[in-house]
Amino acid sequence: MLMRLSFVSLTGKNKQKEISMAPKKRTRKKTSIVFGVPIVMMLVLIGFFMFWLKATTLIENHVDTTTAKWKEIGIDFSFNKKKLGGFPYSANLILEEPSFKMPSKSGGMVIKCSELKIHISPLSPQKINITPRGNIKIKTSDHFDAPEIKLNHDLLAFYISINSFFEITSTSLELKNLTAKGFRSGGTLKIEELKSKISKLYIAEASFQDITFNANFSMKNMYISKKLGIPIGEKIEKLIIIADILGPIKTNDIETGLEKWRAKGGTAEIRKVQLNWEPLKLLLSGTIALDYDFQPIGTLTGKSIGVFKTLPSFVETDFIQPKNASMVKIVIGKNATERTKKGLSKTNLSLSIQDNILYIGPVKLAKLPIIDWTFGLSKNIDNTKEHKQP
């Protein structure tokens, strides 16, 4: 009996010890949580601060280096003042009253807006978003009587993607519901949606058979006022361009890089050009290059609908000479395949560009304006004179 009682008493003491020790363990857990949560939060906050500091420094450095490079090729970029923000959720650099002035033969294009926001998120640090705020004002010339075009928009954003070596891998543009007013003629231009993207493919020792850049452009529902002198309908329902650039281009020195690319046989393979501009529809593909004067040269072939019906409008607006239109009718008539339900003829179409002249088959269609490369490409090219190929 004494042995049983002593055993029970011993087990009872053990239980008391276990019971008395249990609350102490809970207290330690609570203490560790109480002190641990603030430490974790502090570490996270420090991490966000380090990201924010690095990202804002990166943005400021890019703005400074880009401004210096632009100045070398004649682009004057300035702003009133800059301020940093967005901590801790993002890194923002806001430039107040930024202004771009670009060289041109007409005296220099000027672009202004109230603010320019440059944004990097910690969730996608390799993507830089650039969005202008407020109305955008564009003067095609710095002459005092030049019209000022005002752009209103729901969305206008530029996106720049960079890799771990801080090299640009792609640039994109997206806009929605843009309206342009202030043209000298009093007309209005509206774009419901536009997207474009240029991607750079990094290939070691790329040849001129390798794709080094890819370009995609799409536009939906562009409305153009008749006052702007358009030849046919006021609505461009769709425009899609998909192209690949073959051959390496040194983007760190675009002037010499593009000249070498052209000289060594670089080309742009146009995978698709789709245009729906009622009643005209085109679906083309082909190859474009640059000639000795840095003007486009090449051929596009494919299908067309409604060329016959649109020719009179092109003649009335002086886009095409009457004698050229007559010859085009003959060429297209020979290539006509069938008619649509609306009575429009479907034709095989071949367009070519040479010496700044657009051809349909062998027939001269129209004289194209000379592309002014004064902006940012070659200082050795004088586009103010008429050039002839040797």
C-alpha cells in the first residue's frame, strides 16, 4: 500500500510539473512571435527601401545618359524639375513639364506635356513603364505660326524591358482612345486602339540570315476627318504589320550600325501587311531594304480588293496622276481573279518601291516623299538634295 501511494504521489508530482511547465512554453512562443514579426517587417521594409533606392538611381542614371546621347544626335530633352516617389510599393521618377525638340528640315518638331512618369514595380523590376500625364502638345515646327496639335487620350504608355545586364530587350507602345486636334485644316484624327512592339534577339555572332529584331504593329478603328485630305473612307478599320529584321545592327552606335547593316545586305522581311480601309483591302508580304540614299527599296506581293473603286478618289485628291490611273486599271484588270458579293474585284497585286517611286507591276503609281534621316541616323546623308543611285 505504501508503495502504491508513493508511486501515485510521484506520478502526481510529475503531472504537476508538466502542467506548470506548459504555460511557460506558450509564453516563449508568444514572446518569439511578438518580437519576430516586427523584425521580419523591418527586414522587408529595408529590402523594399534598397530596391526603391537602387531602382530610382537606375532610372535617374538612364535619364541622364539617354539625354546626353540624344543631345549628340540633335534631340534637345529638358524638363522643369524632377521628383522621386512611390515608396515602398514602386519606384517613380516624375519629370515636370518635359520638352522634346527634334531636328527636321521644317525647323524642328517640339513635343510637350505636363508630366512624364517613369515607373518600376518590385514585382517586375525588369520592365520600365513611361506614361505622359495630361494633354500632349506637338508643334511640327518651331516657327511662330506653326499649328499646335493637341492629343487627348485614355491611355498612352511606353514600356521598356531590360535583361539582367541592363540591355534593352524590347520596347512597346500602347494607346487607347486618342484624339488629335489643332491641324491647320481644322480636321480631327481619332485612334481607338494601337499597339506596337520591337523585340531584340540577342544572338552571338549573328549573320545576315539571322533574325535580330522582330516588329509588330496593330491598329484598330482609326477615324480621319475629310478635312485632312484623305483619298478614301474616313475609317481605317484595321492595320497590321509584322516584320523581321535580318542581320546585326549595332544599337549602341545607330549611325554607323545602320550604315553597315545596309552596306552588308541587311533586309526587313515583311511577314504581313493587312489593311482594311473600306472599300480597299490589302493583304501583302515581301522584302524591304535601304538603297544608297537610305531610301526604301523592295517589293510586296499579295491580294487586294477594291482597287478599281478607290482609283478615282486617289486621282481627285492628287495622290495619283490620271494617266497613271488609266494604266493601273489595265494592269489590275489583267490580274483580276473574281468578284466579291459587293461587286468589288479581287486581284493579285504586286507593289514595288524604287528611287522613291511606288509601282503597281510595271506602272508608276505615285512619287513618294523622301525620308528625312536628319533625325538621329546619319550625319553624312544630305536629304535636302536629289540623290541618284550610282
